[in-house]
Amino acid sequence: MLNNKTILITGGTGSFGKKFVSMTLEKFKLKKLIIYSRDEMKQWEMANIYKDDPRVRFFIGDVRDKNRLYRALDSVDYVVHAAATKIVPTAEYNPFECINTNVNGAMNVIDASIDQNVEKVVALSTDKACNPANLYGASKLASDKLMIAGNSYSGSSHTRFSIVRYGNVLGSRGSVIPFFLEQAKNNNLTLTDTRMTRFMIDLEDAVKLVWNAFEDMCGGETYIKKIPSMKLMDIAKAIAPKANIEIIGIRPGEKLHEEMISTEDSYSTYEYRDYYKVLPVINSWNNQDLMIKNGKKVEEGFTYSSQTNESWMTIKELQDWVRINYPIIGNL
């Protein structure tokens, strides 16, 4: 599917980007993989890892800069749009910057991809984009809507856009697990609310969902992988079972529980073995049957929430994951 293709990933030096690059280079015989990001130090460090792989290229640039994106996308087949301002409090206190990256940046990716005749674009979304309660979620919802509309906006270029939506990515920068691991050194954890639940997905499954989207997409679909939930209190117990826990209250813009498919989405949502697919409500560019394939329509009113999820990650499962991915901390 990706063999002999040229792929560009925005935000390619982030947690997801690093995993996507390593897994994709190992699995596929790519023509070229371009890492597009604005942090020269992270690019320099990553370039040292792939200095002997002629397929890997690095491009300093910001998704806010449409002209730079246009140049970077020359002869690119597929785009993974992973660049974002994603920390909830950062977005709340820096709203203009959040909009510039998450909304205007998405518009630039769409325009530049169409102008350069890119075949397919898969954009990373978040559970916070479903019924958003904070600016980060609202900006990603706007980005998702723009990406879906990009399929009709593309006109005769036939560039296609789809979305993958994740929950909390285990171990990603700025997420709760590395935060708790750092606090555990002082035997004191800060917890926002004991009732809070979150979806949990590891980076490997996140990357595989993008591969699946590239293979399956007709344009406009939102892919949501079936993943377990976990209580924030249980995450704390898994990381540091003997630590003192201080309840500090919900931060600005936070939800108690996350949702990836809302009641409103249920009318156009289909279920598959490992994932759900939300079809675009407005679709003038494809036969809907081609999008549905072997999917089963969910019941009206269906929601996919971290609170009512059928699958739950146990404390032991998370501890096993931490031992593998953070072996330096020793036994939990």
C-alpha cells in the first residue's frame, strides 16, 4: 500500500511521528519519507538516527507557513498531518496560537496538498474533538470539519482527506504517564479528580490505524479504534502504588470522561471488528456504499465514551506496559 510512495509527516519529530517513522520504514519499501517540523534540535537528533537511510529527509517548516508547505509537498503522494498545539491548559491560555496552528495550519495543509496533487491525507484528531469542552478540542473539531470538506474543495485534483481519532496515547509527550512517573520520584502524585476516566491507546496501535486509514479510505471518513478505558486513579496506582495522592481539582477545559463518538455521530457510524468509522454527513464525491464496505450500522443514540466503555485496562496491564517501555524505573 505504501511501497514506492513518498510520504510527508507534519509534526514528525513528536512522539507519534517518531513511532510512525520507525514502524513505517521497517514495514514498507518507501520511496521517501519527509519529516516536516519546526524544531531544528529535534530534527538534528532524529537525523543522527537515520543518517544511513537514504529514504529519510528532513524539512524545517511550520504548518502556519503555507508557502513552505507548498514547497515541502512537491512530488509527495501521502501526507500524515500530526502537527498540533495539543496541551489543554496551553491552548486555554494561548488561544490565538492554538487557532493559528490547529485551524489555520490545517487549512494550509489542505490547500497545499490540493495544489500539489497529493493523493491522500490522513489527519490525527483527538477524543477532545467530540463534544469539545476546551479550546484544544474545539480547534481540532474545526480542523476535522475542514479536512472532511477538503474532499469537495479539492475539485478536479482528487486529493482525498480522512481522519483518525485517538484517546490518550500511552507515553506520549505531555501525557499523564510520563507526568506521573516524574512525580513518583518524590513519592507524591497530583490527581485532578478520582472519578475521571480516559481512553488508552499505545503508539503502535495509533500508527497501525493510520496505515488502515490509508488503505481503506475513500475520503471524509473518521476512523476510531476500539481501545480500553482506565480510571485516572488506577493509572496513579499502577505507576506509584505507595505514593501520596493530592486531589487538585479539574484543570481549565478538562472533562471528567472523554467521548469519541457522540449521539449525533451515531446516525452515520458503522462498526467493524477493530474500529468504528464515522461517515461524512455531506458527501458529494463518493458512493457511500464504497465507504461502508462490510460495516454494520450502530444503533441510533450510540455513544463511545470512556465512562461506559465495555473494555477496561487493568492496573497490571498498565504496569506490564510501563516495565517494557520504561525499564529504567525498575519494578513497580
